[in-house]
Amino acid sequence: MANQLSKINNLEQRYGLKAKEVLALNQSVAISKDLFTSARADYVEVLLTQREALESKFELVETKMQQINAMVNLYRALGSGWN
């Protein structure tokens, strides 16, 4: 049970860090689009930045799913009466 609580806490911290990463990458996408419109970057750079942001969003969702699963497992371990 202590392991589950620790896992939930670690996943919560990981989620917070990943959310900050997503925010930073979204800002990078906006910057790369601005650079493209001012002809200081090519479109491949914009696409690569968008891809990184999308991958980071997928990781954020995956982390949230792991966090929820850990909470469900803790609930079951506490004797929820759930089959």
C-alpha cells in the first residue's frame, strides 16, 4: 500500500512536470510559426516543433492514465469490495 501511495505521488509530480513541458512546447510552436511567417525558419522546423508538442501531449495523457490506474489499484488494495 505504501508503494501505491508513493507511485501515485511520483506520477503526480511527473504529470506536473510534463504539463509544464507541454506548455513550453506549445509556446515553441507559436514561436516557430512566427519565425516561418517572417521567413526566418523553414516549414520543416515548424512541423518538427509541432510533432514534439504532440508527442509530449500524448505522454501527458499516458501519465494521467497511469495515475488514475494507480489510484484504482490503491482503492482495490484497501478492500473496496470491487471485483
